[in-house]
Amino acid sequence: MRMSEGVEWAVHCCLGIAWAPDDRALPAARLAAYYSLPAPYLNKQLQALTRAGILASTPGPRGGFRLARPLHAITLMDVVCAIEGTDPAFRCTEIRLNTPEGRATVDPGVPCAVDRAMNRAELAWRRELAGQTLADIHASVHPDVIAGARTHFTD
């Protein structure tokens, strides 16, 4: 499965926001400049995170984005769903029913082997994403990266 670049941007920006000093709200333009991203597109990702309750936004000249929850309470699955939506990655269209054997012998109410296998795989993928928090990622980031971000966002 391929996720959009918005997922990567969203995870990095959540971490960047967490590293801002004094729980400072960070404007989308500031995050975009730090990560060298197009501000209008990044803002769409940040708004999606806000709608999902991952970020909180504050309007005005000192406004911007803050985490709405602590890093340990935000999973990768939360971020993926906020950016990509919650629809399943696989959708069975029941092409097995198009075959002569399928029309004669298949019970359309019973999922086929392909559908069952794909759903098991997707469930495992979703479980893995739900088991990883942004705090887990934060713990593996080199301290110099965090210090550099704090310095950048202090100015």
C-alpha cells in the first residue's frame, strides 16, 4: 500500500511541534520553511490533523498549531487515518462471480480466499501502526535533531 507524502509530513510536523519550546504554537508557514515544504499543501495536512483531534489550532498573529494530545497518546494509525481516511485499503469486487464456476458454485455471502487474506494482512498492518506512538518515534530521534529544532523554533 502506498501512503501519500502527507503522512510523512504530518508525522514530522507533529514531532517538530512537540519540540517547540514552551508549548509554543507554530504557524504552518514556519513548519513549512523548516521542512522545506509548500506551505499551502502542508496547511491542508495540519488542518486534517486538527479535525482529527491530533493538533489544536490557535488563530491570530501569535497563533499556529500545538499538539492536542501528548505524543504517547498519538499513534501512527491516528495520523494515517487523519491524512488518508479510514477506508479499507482493499475492496473486493467479487470478480470470482464472473466466472462460469463462480456463478454456479460460489456463495456470494461468503468472502473469497483473496478477500480474507487481504483483510488479515490489512488488519495486521493497522495493528502495527496502532501499536506505534509518536513518543516511540521521538525516543529514537538523535538528541541533536531535537536540540536543533528547538533552537530553530525559539527564534
